[in-house]
Amino acid sequence: MSAPGRRPDAVQNRTRIVEAARAALAESHHVHLNEIAKRAGVGQGTLYRNFPNREALLAEVYRRDVEELVNAVPALLAEHEPVEALRHWLDRVIDYAEIKYGVLAALEPAAWQGLVAHSHNPIEGALGHLLDAGKAAGSLRTDVDAHGVLILIAYLGRLGRDEWESRARPLMNVILDGLRRHDADR
């Protein structure tokens, strides 16, 4: 996050750098800082003032994606019925996961373990909020919780990058269908 009192152009530069890193990670795990600076339209000095090393930049991409996932829940619930809100959120999870795996592949194990541990509770809380709304509306099963659903979603991480595009969304739909309440089956 940007520090209070930062100049608007400095905040813009930081945001452009993070977005350029996110776009580069979507294409490849092998991301070079000079390429990111070029994509962001900033000099290497600006990049290093904001992010002293590659790990700091990649961690910021990861943190911002988690923040966006968590912050999306209230708006999705305001715009959609709970099951549809959950479907839109899970679509975002698929997009986020693709970047997440790029970040994790580019970081040292000790660095990514800390990031994942830090992001687990906010994501579980956001998912719990969506599940609670669906349970209250009678559209989602009451015998599941966010932790269990995250375990199912985590198995998508076993997909290889080459099969991610063709398999991730269909498998996420299977998870969503399994979360729906089917009164006729009870």
C-alpha cells in the first residue's frame, strides 16, 4: 500500500509498476525487473525506489490481488443473488490463481510461505461471507464452510500451467454445483 502523503505521480508510478508486473506474470514466471520498468513506463530508479528487490514487487502483486478479492465481496452481493455472486467471485479466484502461481513460482519458498499464510484468513473470511449469504437465502448447502471449500479450490493448484486454461473453470463449476442446495436430493 502507498504511504500517506505520497505525491499523486509517485502513487501512480507504483500502481503502474504493480500492474505491469501482474501482466508479465500472467505471461511467464520468468519476469525481469527491467522489463517491468519498461512496461510500466518508468525508469529502473523509480522501480527500485518503490520496490528494493524482485521479491518486494512480487509480494505487492500478491497482496493487492488478495485485497481485491476480499474487497469485491460486498459489491458482488449487492449486485447479484448469493449463488451468482459466489460464481463471479470464483471466476476472480481463477484469474487470481493464475497470477498467484506465477508469483509463487518466481519467489523463494520461504518468501511465498509467508505470503500465503498472511492471505489465508482474509480470503477465508470473504468466502465465508459469500457462503453465509447463500445459506441465509436457502440456495447453498449448510453443511460446508469456507475452510472446506478452500481445500477443494486448493486442489486446482495441481493443474499444470498448460492445462489451467481448459480445466480450471470447469472444475470450479463442479465445486459451485456441489455447493448448491438440491432439496430434491435430500
